[in-house]
Amino acid sequence: MKNIDIQEAGRRFYNLLDDVAKGKRIVITRHDIPVALLIPVQTSRKMSPVSAAAELRKFRKKHPLRELSLRDLITEGRRS
């Protein structure tokens, strides 16, 4: 991760954006104190089907459906 002073960041903003677009992370500082973080935007989070299923199981443990069934929720979602 690269640190850059706020004044220098202002002068080199377009170059910094190019670096961020390439995947770099940049900390902007004021008087050596971090004040902002430039990070690339993640347009999509790709996950393997196995990982997705594991995440769903973890979510369902924390958020039980109680009296609702998954089928009821799917049907309701299709009506909307």
C-alpha cells in the first residue's frame, strides 16, 4: 500500500486513479495521519458454487426462516 500526502495527491490525482484501476491501494495522508483510502471498485464478487452454498448455510443459521419455508419465499418473490 502506498502513502501519499494530500497536496501531492491533488497534483497527481489522475495518475493515482490509474494506479488504483490497476489494483493498487493508496492511503492519502494529512500531516502523516491517514485520512482517506483509494481502493479499486469491485464490480462483481465472483464466488465458486461451493463457497456460495457455504455462505448461504452460514446465513441461514443466523437468520432462521421460522414458520416460513424457502418455497414460500421464492413464490412470494416471483409475485413481486
